[in-house]
Amino acid sequence: MPELSRRRRLLVLAICCTSLLIVSLDNTILNVALPSMQKELHTSVSGLQWTIDAYTLVLASLLMLGGSTADRIGRRRIFQIGLTLFTAGSLLCSLAPGLGWLIAFRMVQAVGGSMLNPVAMSIITNTFTDPRERARAIGVWGGVVGISMAAGPIVGGALVESVGWRSIFWINLPVGLLALVMTARFVPESRAPKPRRPDPVGQLLVIALLGSVTYGIIEGSAAGWTSPLILGCFALALGSLAGLLTYEKRRHEPLVELGFFRSVPFSGATAIGVSAFAALGGFLFLNTLYLQNGRGLSALHAGLFMLPMAAMTLVCGPLSGRLVSARGPRLPLVLGGTAMTASGLMFAAFDAQSTDAALFTAYVLFGIGFGLVNAPITNTAVSGMPRSRAGVAAAIVSTSRQVGQSLGVAVIGAAVAAGLRLTGWWIIAACGLAVLLLGTITTGRWATGTAERAAARLGPGSTRPAAASLPTRSGSR
């Protein structure tokens, strides 16, 4: 990719952020609409789980394929295809005649979404080559999640009340079309110097692993945890995982680059992504049902109640990017993990739902925590990898986010279905604690050394890890 002017780089960043905006908006708006969808479509809690997890599962399964395909045949081209499919899928979702059709069309959306965020991150990584400038750009990227979380519940609530839940998908249409036009005009095409071959066996094993785990968790309460169907799902998951690890280790150009995981910061970023987004998925799912079904609030009022969380995510996303740029990833990860843990504990141990003041405080804490965590996850994952592998690296860490959200909705939804709502809050607190511990362990001097050695093994053209190239003040080591 040729060197671009600062103005052009910022324009490319803005265009890439639109893909994250529509994907994130889709999730936050959908959560607000769940109770309305439940009533109109006459579905159970597991049906609501599938409207979310059908999307996140397909997305998680195909993200690595999307990233590697973009590196091979052109990032801008795949990004445009993804925008087209996502926009078309949104239109189809708004026309779905029943729950089955809605789930199917959500999967069409997900196929498009798998070509958006990892490819956009790869474009950003190759556009912003300076580590500090890249960290700030990723901070802006993380702030877009806050924008979607702030706008999603309010816009979604207003649309659900005034027009109906189908209108929540309409908002993607103008944004998607505008991004499509702007991409064609302003985003330069780029490819990896050495394209990677497709890995269909690895792809099928990933789909089998994620699909069987999630199906087993969601349907376990209804079918029985010891039923042959559920035990078979978990056996398939274990077999798929074993097969994936064995097959990918022997393949010259694997779908899942196991060599990345020799880097402790990369492995830590992946695990933190799973933990943080499991907490987010469960948090949104529990609160949406509580505010509308438990408190009897309208969709709009429920969105307004959750605004403090979204606002703090919006504020802390760019702040986190600046902290990563100036002091390394450890500080925002530790602060973020602490805040998320405290929020979960307020619900699990101190009944935060008993008063509005306690609920407000818990929402603010979760928003601060999630806002601080998002930027260092991405920056740590991609900064230690060769630029030629940026798409694959970004896709793996994006996959960890979607896997986390799928598991969060599946596990916590299963707890709700079993009448164990309090257990769901303890799970969220545990996820926050995992972010805190992993953020501390995987950002020190020893961890940085493993990232440098992993990058050297992967080949020439690698960049130094973000933590290694940043000042060492305040524990960035």
C-alpha cells in the first residue's frame, strides 16, 4: 500500500470505522428489541439466544477466512463484498416472516460481517505504520463501539416503540450504502506480498467446534445435559479441537496460525477478548430482559437506563488508545478488568438492582471497564505480527471477541433458563477478574520477549510489539 497523506489516512480510518459502527449497532439495537421480538414471534429464551448467537457464530467461524482471503485477493475488494452482503442481509432481516427466517437472514448478515471488521483492521494496520499513530487510530476504532453502545439502545428503543422491531435493521441500509461508495472512491487496494492458500479442512473444523459447543450450551437445559444429543455435541467439539490442533500444526499455510500463540501478549489478547466480550454479551442480555420484563420499562426507557454504560465506553475508548500509545497496554487492561469485576460484583453480591443509584454506578463501572479494555486487545494482537499477516492476526482476535460474545449469551442465557440469574452475574464478575489477571501477566518484560521471538520465527517484515516500542513509565513492562 503506498504511503498516504495524513488527511487521506484519517479518511480511510473513518470509512473503516463505519463497518464497525453498523456491526456494533446491529448488536446493541437487537438487544433492546429482544422483548418485543419475543412477544411478536412467540419464542422462548433459547429462541432469543439464537437470534444473537446465529449471527455471532457464523461471524466467528468465518472471520479468519475473511481476513486471509482479503490478504490474498485484495482487502478493498473483500471489504466491498462484505458491505454489500451485510446491507442486503439487513434488508432481509426486516422482512423476515418468522423466527426461523430471521435466524437464517441473520446468518447472511454474518457472512458479510466476517468480511468487514478483520479486513478493516488489516487496512488500518497497513495504513498507520507508526506504532504510536496506530495505537491512537485503534483507540478511535474502540471509541466507535462506545458510539454504537450509546446510540444503539436509544435509537433502537425509539424505533421499536414507534415503528416496530423490524425497523432496527433499516438503519444499516444508508450507512452501508454510503460506506460502499466511499470505499470505492478513497480506500486504496492492498494485498499481502505472499498470498496464503485456502484451508477448507481447517475451516470446517472451526465451524464444527464453535457450532457444537454453542448448540450444546443453549439447548442443554431443554434437552437435558446428559442426553445423547448434548453429550454428542460436546464430544464433537472436543474431537474438532483435537483435529484442528493436529491438522493446523502440520499445514504449511494454516487457517489458524498456531505460531502466533507463541507470543504471550497475542495469546493474552485473545483470551482477554473472549473474557471481555463474554461479559459484554451476558451483561446486555441480562439487563435488557431485566429492565423490560422485570421492571416493565419500554424499549426506549430501557435504552436510556443503559446510557451511562454506553457513554463511559464512548469516553474511555479513545482514552484507552492514548494510554496504550503513551504507557503501554498494562494500565488500561488492569484498570478495565478491575472496573468490570467491580460492576459484576455489585450485581452478584450487593444487589445493584435494588436502587437506581446502585444500578447507575454498576453501569458506569462496566462502561469504564469495557471502554478501557477494547483498544489494548487489538493493539497488542496486531502490533507484534508481521504486516503481511495483519489480516490473519486481526481476524483471530476478532474471532475471540465473537466467540466470547456467543459463549456469554449461551452460558448466561442457559443460567437464566434454569432460574439461576444470580449465577449469570457471578460469571460476569469472573470474566472481569480474568481480564485483570491476564492483563497483568501477559504485558510484562518476559511476555514482550516471547512476542519478539514469535515475530522473528514468523518471518521478515515484522514489527516490534507495541509494549516493546513504548515508554516504560507506570508499568508498561
